[in-house]
Amino acid sequence: MLKPGGENPSDASLGLKPWQRLSVRLACLLTAVTLLAVAAVGAFTYKRHQRELADTVGTQLLNIARVTALVVDPGLHGQVQRTLDPHGQAYLRIRRELVTIQNELLLTTPIYTLSNLDPVRGTARLLVVSDGPGVPGEPFPVAPQVIDPLRWTFEDGVARYTDVYSSAKGTWITAFAPILDRMGSPAAVVMVNYPVEIYLDRLQELRRTILWASALGGLGTLMLVFLFARRLTRPIRALTVGVTRVAGGDLSQSLPVRSRDEVGQLTHAFNEMLEGLRQRDFIRSAFGRYVSPEVAKALLESPGGLRFGGEKRVVTVLMSDLRGYTRFAESGDPAMVMEVLNGFLGRMTDIIIEHGGTINEFIGDAIFAVFGAPLEHADHAERAAACALAMQEVMVEINGEHAMHGRPQFEMGIGVNTGEAVVGNIGSEQRAKYAIVGSAVNVAARVEGATVGGQVFLTEETYARIREIAEVTGPVLLEAKGLSEPLRLYDLRSLRGRFARGGVPEAGAASREVAVSLPITCRVIDGKVVRPDAIDGEVVRLAGRELVGRLAAPLAPLTNVRLRLRYSAQGPESEDIYGKVVGVDGAGLCRIHLTSTSDADTRRLEDLMR
């Protein structure tokens, strides 16, 4: 926190180690830059002097070699090359000339004339040497670094010198010049060597001087930069404390602006940011009326996002509902009831958000989600269908976890519909919400009500948009209130494409059936009302969560019913069992999927299945 009187905080108050301080890091960085710069200049200077050494010495040796080659009489040298006689007049005369040149130029190394270079063996034939061992015709070893320049001189007759090279006898530069015969071709080569250790010693002294200069320059830079960095980082530390206060939620204190440089501008920008955050917090207080983070984000980014009103947009609505949860909520432990519900809603929320949907509302254990608003997606129908399949897959996982912990298992039905709806803000100044209104929502609710557990129904409008990538069964006709024509519903099995999802087990398919004979009483559920007239019948087969029975009056597919079973003629009667007609065959048999049964009835039916 800022101290009274505007004093800047210390690094200790920020909990920083010495090596974490900006001033220390800045001083070290600039010192390192200085050292690197001085070292780079030193290396450049060293390399430049090294090249100048090679050029200077090489040029001098090249002139010596050329002069020597001009002094040597080609005829006499040719005679030495033919006779190889170390006592002949030709040899002695050429040797005296070479000795004279060596003494005049104060050369410490002999001057040689060579012929017959063998690059493979690395040898040449010695002809004349000014001062030193060797007789005409004996092999003369040639250093590997010298072979190519010497061979080129023999080939093209051009005088040249080598780079600095090292051998077993030291560090050298060598120059060559051709001795031409009467035809103008190189008959032999004059070779002059020179040791360069003394020059290299001088370069080493230069390098040591550069290193000392680098060290002293770095030390001086470190001291100066450290003093400057402390003055620079003092206001930055104040900004750091201010940011820490903002992160803790304290937006009350601005910082004094003490300069007009970039740091002063940064402090001024920080104060403006504080004012913006204060306004943003005021705006966010209105977001308690909204339940979706996508809606909140859209409102933040839209200047007119809080205005009441709406727009027409084609969206895809997803409705889901749990089967059997209401009975569990009535009889279960309240803490467990909420824990199970929150776990289910949390998992489903993640899936919906992952597919780009927006949860408009939780209605108990039911979910009302929309795709295509407020965030627009051209593929909203595909996203909604894939989301529905993913929700059913996760529902299987949830039931598996419930079975491991002794908790009840549920089924979920999902209805998906695409259509035009009005989206926008509704309500009053005291309470408002982002809503989706229109027949598309009502139809989705009707479609969801027609499903059984584990089923995903698509309307014809949704199916038309994903026909190329969706695998479905159907259609099934649904007579719905308020609609002049029946709905054509498609049972979604799987999806291909970018949001590919595997198949969902078909509702109504059972692994095996068991023949039984159980009296049954059936009442039709019309909307939320149970009709008083009863329909008697007999259950003839059980198949998992389904039963097949013969009723006194036929029922249309997708009819919701409430059942009572008698497990024997004088035996106990079941509690209320809820189900939905999923099929009727030509023999008058009606297949009913059970959507809600009590624990006791579930155990009795399982016993009968065994």
C-alpha cells in the first residue's frame, strides 16, 4: 500500500527478492549489453588486426618470392633440375644468390626452390636451399595447408601466399613464385616461409587489453545503470502497489502523477483505468439479472445491450428433462437431492458451453438452451444436435457413477427444434432477463415432452439443416396442441462431420424379453392432467425399462400414461408408474417405455426379469 505523504513503497513491502527487483535486472541487462558490445568491438578489432597481419606479412613474402624468382637464372636452374649435382657450378651459383637475398632481407628461414609436387603424398622435390640441410632431389615435406596454394602456382604460374597456418614447427605464412622455363611454363617454384609467432604475441596483448577494457566498462556501467534504474523503478513500484490494491477490489485510491515522461503517462493511464473499472463495476451490478455468461459478455460489448426490446433471429432451441427425478426429489434426502441435481447440471452446462450454446434457464431438472443467440453461429443446428448426443453420452457416465455410490439412476429426454424466435431483453427496470420467445421455443418443449429416456428428437426444420451428416430413424408424427398440422419428429442416432458423435441406443430396443402375465390399469395423461377413465389390460412381456401389453382401448404412439400393475391376482399393487407409448403393432400390442418408477417397483420388475 502507498505510505502517507505519497512515499513510494520499498521492495520489501512487495515481497521481492534482490534478484527479482526491476532495478537489479535492468542494471544487469544493460551491463551485459555493454560487455557484449565491448566484446564484439574487441573481437572485430582482433580479427581485423589478424587479417591485416596476414595481408602485410604475406604481401612482403610475396614480393621477396617474386624478386627471387626473377634473380634465379632459368637456364642454370634447369641444369640443376636435370643433374641434381650439389657440387656443380650451376647449383653453387644459384645458392649464393639465394643466400645473398636471405642475408639482405634478414630472413631467419631458408629460401627453397621446389619441383615435382605430389599432392597425394604431401611432398615435393627439393632443388636448391639457401641456408640449411638438404640436397638436390631429396623429398621435401609440404604442410597440408600449403599443398593447394603450391599446386595452383605450379598449374597457373601465378605467385600467391597462404593464410596463417600452424604445423609441428610453429605458425607460418608461406609465399610462392614460379620459375619459368623457356616456354613460359612453371618449371619450379620459389618458396619463402616466415614465422609469425612474434606478431601473434602482440595480438594476444591486444586481446588482453580489450578484455580489461570490457571488464572496467561493465563495472562502470553497472554502477551508473543501477543508480538510474532505482530512480526509474520507484514510480513503477508505486504502480505495482496500486495494481495490487485493484486486484484486491480496492478502487478508491488514485496515484499522483509526478512527471511528464512515459512513466507519468503510464500513471495517468492507470488512473483512467481505475475510473473505467469503477464504471464497469456499476454496470456489472445489473448483470445479476442474467444467468448466462455469454449474455453478460454480449451486453458488456454492446453499447445498447441493456435496452429493452428484441430482434427476430433463426435459432435452434434445445430442451432436456430428467425422467424419474421428481419422484426422487420428493422422497430423497434434501442435501443429496441438491447435490445430485447440481452435479448433473454442472456436467451438462460444460457440454452446452463447449458446443457454443447459451443456457437460457434451468427449470428444476430441465434445461432450456439456445444455439445461435446471443452469439451467432451459422451451424447452430449442427451444434445443438451434437450437444444433445454428447449430453446423452455423459448421462450414461453419470448413471454409472451413481450406481457405484448407491444413488438412483435417471434417464433424460431431449427435444431440438430450429425456427424463428424473438431474442432480447424483457422485464422491468427492477428485474429483467435475456429471453427467447416464440413458437420455436414452444415447439421444442412439445418435442421434448414426446421423448423417452435416452432419446433425442429433432423436428423436421432441424433435420433439414443437418440431413447430410445425421443418421436418424422415423419420422414419427406428433399431434400437438396449438398446431394445425402434426409434427414430424426424427429420432437422432448419430452425427458425422466436425462435431461427430457415435450412436445412441435406440429407444425401445431391448436386449431380451421375458414373458409375464400381469394385470394392468392405465390412465392417459393429457398435458398435466390425468384422465379419470381407466383402461384395463394385461402385460405380456417385460423388456428392461419397457413393458408390452394388450389394452382394452388402443393408444396412439407418444401418449403419456400412468400405470398400476398387480404382481399377482391377490398380490400387492404397484405404486404409480409413469410411461410413454413408443409403439403399437398390428396384433394390438402396445409397447410402453417406463419413465418413472419407485425403488420398490424397480426391484420387483428386476426380479421378474430374472
